Amino acid sequence: MLLLRPFHATLVAALALACSWAQAAANAHEAPPAAVLKASQALAFTPQASGTPASLTQLETWARTQAPAARLAQTEVAVAEQRSAFAEARQGAQLFGGAALDNTREAVTDSLSRDYRRAQLEVGVRWPLLGSRAAQQRDVREADEALTKSRIQRLQVDHEAVQSVRRAYVRHLRSNQRARITQAFLQPRSGVEDQLLRRRQAGVLLEADRLELIQLFDSVQAAYDSQDTAQQLASADLSRLTGQARLTVETREPLWPQACLAPQFVATQGDQHPAVRLAQLDVDASLRRQEQAHLEGVDASLSVAQSVSRDLGGQPGHSTRVGVNFSVPLQWRAQRDAALARAQRDSDRAQALLLLRRSEFEASSQQALANYRLRSREVTSYALRQRAALETVRVARLRVDAFDGDGYSKLLTARYALYQAAMQTVDGAERRDLAALEVLSLGGDCPLESPESAPAPLDPLTATLTALTADTADAVSTAQIQIQIQIQTQAGLGWYVWQAQALLDQPERLQDIPVGSQRLLLSFTAAQLRALSQPGGLAQLNAFAARAHALHLRIDLLLGDPAWVLPKERPQLLALIDTLRDLPFDGLHLDLERSQLPASQQRRWETYLFDTLRAVRSRTQWPMALTTHYRELRDPAFARQLHAAGVSELVAMVYVNNPERTATIVRPLLQAPSGLRLWVAQSIERALPSPESSFNAGRAASLQRWRNLMHQLAPVPGFAGIVVQSLEDYREARP
């Protein structure tokens, strides 16, 4: 009896611990979890705070917690957490016990028996072994796997809620823009109808023509009603997704994260995509099940029990028992082989599903990226068409009185053509934005670029709205109709072309310009410029411009003489611009560098430069750009003064043949004011040494370096792309 006392103490402690485990399991099963309570409390709609309209960033934040699917996913995660905790509490040792009251007649001899009544109480602890223990671990593991899956699905639902809000925001924004365009077209309707009636009565307009022109307003009115309905539906979607009963949304151009739209970034997101991650979890789970399949059907346990008994009317007794129980199927080997084969098939199926999900992601990413590139190019094409329509309206206003009734009809027809072109531009922008969202849906969490601090971009429809609402007697200036609809902000390549006339003579060489190029800076000699102003040269330039625009290439006139900044030489530049202002260039690019002036004149270069730029701005409505050394941009005030003088684009010469070093130099310079875009000039000139030029590396390696640099700088606001010096040297480099 004395020997059993230490064992009794150990057994009592084990029993107390088992009781605490059992109580914890009961509490975990019955108590309402705090996470579930918090999730249920978040189901109610929350009113929008009064004040300014909600930004897209605020809408995304609300959607992560208030979208119906997001709220359901929150609850499912909370439920999975409690199931995991319950499975964890159920594993390990189990407490068992029992009580009995026996009324017994027991034979002592053939003729003698003993009658007695006995009360018995037994308490013990049982530990599962082998297959029984593996079954408990499997339950815990499956609960943990379910929890992990629910969390991944929660992230996926949050991501999809954000994308849904972005799509609804795009529809709301573009519907608003289309409604503004239709309103601008319809605004002068009553006056136009009166004017048409007077012209009909005066005999300068046919009745059929008058009715046809009035019908234009009827068709636009129907379009307005449609856009108003579309905007209301988009607002209703935003309210539903964000849980805001009364929602006011701002109309700001979305700033999509350009780094997340790069093919290199999308290619790295395959293993992080929710569908792929869930398939990978199934693969890992099947491998773990395969490891323990050989224990299938084999149950065993170890138990320790203590019992006490008392004969009623007699002496008490007790017993201590240690036991091992096991159960093995008679066909254990066949059952084990079947379990192993089943686990192997599950593993094969999971592996096949993982390969399928990865291939689906790759196919989806390729299709989404191709669609985004296509839609982005369409925007440029629509912008050019809208620019042409704006110019047509301007010309029609100037000629309205010269052609009497026919001129007025042409003006109204031109207004309708401008309306259609503007609607196409907005439609293209919407398709481009939705294509961008398809790409963003493939990646992880890609927040908007500086959503709160970035200033609202210029309204690209201002010129169109002005042209549509202007009185028929007013002329719309070229400044008002200047194209500002460069909705696409993806960085691209530009090229200095110092022998531009050779390119005009062989326009088929445009096909050889590398993919991703966006602009050409064309330089001509004085004699060549004079020839371009003649009918033959102008026709050649018009044909070349049409071909370049069809390839989505912008062509700028490049003028480069550093002496033009000097007061005595400036009139020569202005006179030249006066003779060239009607040529079909998309912009004017000036190459005016301080270092090319005599040392005695460099000190006042900035003053001369700003005076020259302001004078040029007063003579032409072309967008104006400037090339200068990057050292000039170290002072942020310099860029602000350039922008104030009329410069909209700036090319910083950074002849460093190392993308990482170039990016380090350029990033501090990208602090220009809103509306001033910065390009970085790189060199492939044969005459420069290798640290400054990539000529010795060849064309393919140079393109890779420049694209690497664009990828590094793409996330920085204000960065426009790379301009290469020059196209002629690029063609002479080895492949």
C-alpha cells in the first residue's frame, strides 16, 4: 500500500489536468467567440461622413469591411478559427470513469453461497496511440487547413471587393463624363432650333436639312438618358459594395499603380494567386495524408485507472489498473494498401490541379496584358481623332458666316462629329481602365499611386466642353482645342532623329523602330525646313505624320541652337517658328544647353532661357518641351519656372550607362509640378565612352537596359519615359 501512494499522487494530478482539458473543450465548443461577435456587429450599414465626396481610396477601405461577400468571409474565418480551436482541444488524453452498484450471489461451495451488495467507482485517463492518435492529429490538421483556406479566401474576397469597387467607380466616372458631354451638346439646343427655323424661313436652309439637324439633338438626348441611368446604377453598386446608404463620389481620374501593370510584375504573382495557393495547400495536405496512410484502421490506446469499492456492510477495497487496448482489422494489409493507393491518387489529383491552376493563371495574365496594351493604343488613336474633330469645329466656326446656311449646317455637323469623337474617347478610356483592372486582379494588393496627396489631373474634356458650348459666333482658339487627352501615362521610348529628312524619304523605316516607342524628335536643316513649307514638302510631311500616327508615334519638331537663348539671336528663332507653325507636328522640342554657350554667357543662361521660352509660347500653340542637363534640375524652383514659362515636358540628359545609377540620380529630380512630365535622355552614341554610351553593348542589350530603367522609375509620379540619343547611332550598333 505504501508503494502505491506515489503512483496515486501522480494519477490524481493527471486526472485534474484531464478535467481541465475537458472543461476547456466544453468552453471552446459552447462559448460565443469574440471574433464572431465582432463580425456580426459589422453587418450593419454605416452612414457616410458628411463633407467632401468620397475618394476611390475611401471606397476601397469601406469595401474591405462592408461588401456583402467580405462580411461573409469575415464570419467564415471566425467560424474556422473556432473549429480549429475545438479540434486542438479534443486531441490528446481523455478522461473516463464510471460507477456501479452490484447485488451479487456468489457460490462458495456446491451447497453454500454468499450474498452481498457492492458499490464501485472507477476513474482513469486514456491516451490514444497509433491510428487513433493519427486520427486526432488528422482532425487538427484538417481544421488548420480549413482555417488557412478561409483566410486565403478572405484575402481573395477583399481583393475582389476592391476590384469590384474600382470597376463601379470607373463606370460611374465615365458615365459622368459622357453625361457632361451630352449636356454640353444639348445646352444650346433651343437657340440652335430658333436659328435653324429663321434660316429656313429666310430660304437659306432646306426643311429636310433642318429636320435632320434637329434629329441630332434627339439622338443625343436619348444617349443622355442612358448615361444618367448608367451613372445611377454605378452609384447603387458603390453604395451596396461599401455599405454607405447615402454616398457621394468624387470624379477624379484613377491613378492605377503602373508598377503592378508591368508584365514582369505580373509574371511573379503566379504562386501568390489565391487559386494557385489553394491548390498548393491541397498538394501539401495530400502528401501528409500519404505519410500516415499505413496506420489506417489500426487503433490503440494506453489507459491508467484507479477504482475503489465497498461492500455494503463490509470492508472497502481498491485497485489500480494499467491497460493497453488495440484493434487491427483481419485484412489489415489489404486495407493499408488500399489506403496508400487512395492517398497516392489524391496526391496525383492535387498535383494535376496545381498545374492546371498555374496554366490558367499564365493564360489569363497573357490575355489580360495583351488586352490592356490593345486598349491603351486605342485611347491614343481616339485622342488623335478627337483632336481632328476639335480642329474641324474651329474651322467651321471661322467659316460659318462665309457659307451662310450651308456653313451653319456644317458647323452643327462638326459639333456632332466632335460629340461622337469625345464619346469614343471616353468609351476607350473606360475599356482601357477595365482592362487595367483585369491585370491588377491577377496581382496582390496594389494600392493606388498617392491617392490622397496627388493633385487632381487636368480634365481632359475641358477643350471639348468649351467647343460644344461656345456660341456659334465665337471662334474656339487653338489653345482651347490643344490635345490634352493623353490618358495613358505608361512610360515609353523616344528617339532623337538628327537626319529626319532621310526618314521622311524612306517612311517604311518606321516599321523598324523598337516596340514601345512613343515619340520621335525630328531635326532638319534650314534648307530642309524651307522645303517642308512648300506644297511638295508639306504633302510629304503630312503623309509621314499619318503613317507615324497609325503606328502610335508622336512626332515633334526638334530645334537645337544654344545661341537662340541670347537676346540678339532670339528674333531669329521666333521668325523661324512663325514660318513653321502650320506644319503637322505634334509638339515643339527645344535643345538649349547652358554648356554649349561661351563661358562668359553661361552665368545669365537661366534668365535668357525663361525669356526665350515665354516668347516662344506666345508664338505657337504646340506643346513645348526642353532638353537640358540633369544638373539644372537639382533646384526644384527651376522646374517650376520652366512650367510657368510654358514647358509641358522636360528631357534631362543623364548619360550614365548603368540603370541603377541612373535611377539613383533621377529619382530626386522627379519632383516637378503637376503637369510637367520628365523624360530621361540616354545615349547610344558611337563617339562616347562605354560608361556614358551603350553603343558597344548592342541594340538588344541597350533596349533591355532602358526597359530595366523604365521599370525602376515607372512607379514615380511624373516620369514619362526614356529618350535615346540617337536613332541613327542605334541603327549602326550591332544587334
